[in-house]
Amino acid sequence: MPCRLRPLAIAVLCSIPALGQQAASPLPPAASAAEPATPFAIVVESVKRANNDLDVRKNYTYQEREVEKELDGNGNVKKTEIHTYDVVMVGHEHHRKLIAKDDRPLTEKEAAKEEERLRRQEEREQKHQQDSDSRKQRARQKDEEQERKFVQVVSEVYDFSFAGEEVVDGEPAWVIRAVPRANYEPHSLEARLLKCMQGELWITKRDYRWARAEGEMISDFKFGLFLLNLHKGMRIHLEQTRINGEVWLPRLVQVSASARLGWHTARVQSETTYSNYKKFRTDSKITGIAPAPQ
């Protein structure tokens, strides 16, 4: 159960930078502006540049370490799981390769099973390689339409305001607060979810990147009659770091949540750290996959 909540919670916070690439024209560098841009304009420009970072991110492999804690009704830890992954390229996409459980390397049998899983994934990627260009074009067009709609929803749901300025890892940054408008009536699933959240963004003045972001559920979010209920009080914390002077990538994601999925209710805390970023040539084939046994 907890492992299904963590990616959902992260998606809640990270949905905005994954969208909005076509939403606005670039802003001038902050240093040359006669006066500060509006908070919303800064957010939209940061969204656009975050999409560029997603493209550059495909040039990197890295490592993830997830610590999942399930809590009882009194807030005491009743179960802890730790998984470490090498995030490698299979075909043209990132895939996670499990390398350790509870900070212990996989057994020989477990490692062989993981290698076989990725090998099969690579074979599937190769079979679909011929129509990959057309699929990418269709997906790109669909993403662009979703991006425009999502940014429109964000502009309707939130009031953005300056909450100060801070230096984060040596980078001067605006602190921008996003608060749902009290009189806004959501008309879509995305809008209903966003209406339940508020947060703050630390956006660097030099290049409009998210150095830090925090979000909080301020009311319950329900999807379906019994399918999903994210409870008020869920908190998400994201930190990013500059890699090789060219791209901002995640360093830390923390989630604290209480949710009901179906008939099961869980309280979870998770912490995911990202490390060991390595750049490789885009024409290289890096999979970390052992050949099939003969």
C-alpha cells in the first residue's frame, strides 16, 4: 500500500513542472528587468524551462534510494522498507533496476530475476522501435494540448504572491506562494485536486528553476466512491540541485501522507534521495542488462 501512495503524492507536487511548455514566451533575465515580473509569470516561465530539463535529464543515469515507513494509528513506525535502484536507459526511456533491499545487495537469484526483467523490457522496446517516431509525434501533440489546458487551470485555481526572497545553495531565489481562490468552483479532476492544495516555490532568479518546493493538502481529496481519499495534512517536500552547470535535477523528495485506497487506510512517510548522476553520450546504449543465458 505505501509504495502506491508515494508516486501519487510526488505526482501531485511535480505535475506543474512536467506541464506548460507552450504556455508563455520567455521572460528576460531577472537582472535586466526594470521591475520584478508577476509571480504567475515567473511560475509559468519556470514550468517551460523545467520541460527543457526533462529532455536533458535523459542524458543522465543516476541512483535512487527509497525509505518507506508505514505508521500505526499513534504515529509509531510499524514497518520500514528500503529499496535502492540504479536508474538506467532501456531503449530510449529510463527504467529502474533494483540493486539492494534494506541496504543489502540482492541475492544472486534476485539479481538474475531483475536482469531478466530488464532484458525483456529491452526486447519490447526494440520491437516497437519502427513506429517510435510516429508514436512520439502523437504523444508530443497530446502533451502540448494537455499543457495548455493545465496552465489555464492553474491560472484559474490559484492566487500567486511573492512571499519573500531567500538564498538556496548559493542561488538567490524568489519565494512564491500559491493559495487556492476561495470562490473558485473546479470543473475537472485536475482542478479539484489543485483546489485541495497550497504550497510555496523557491524559484532561482538566475535561470528560473525550482530549487525547492513544498505542498500541503488543506482539504481531503476524494476520487471515486471508495477508490481513493487523500487526507488533509499530506505534505510534500522537493529539493533540486544543479548538475554540471546545465540542468536542475531532484536531490530529495519527502512525503508524509494519510490516505485510503479502497478499503485500506495507511499513514506513510517516505524519503527518496537521488545521487550519483552520470552523463553519457546520447548515442550510447547504456542498459546495465546482462545478455540472455544461452
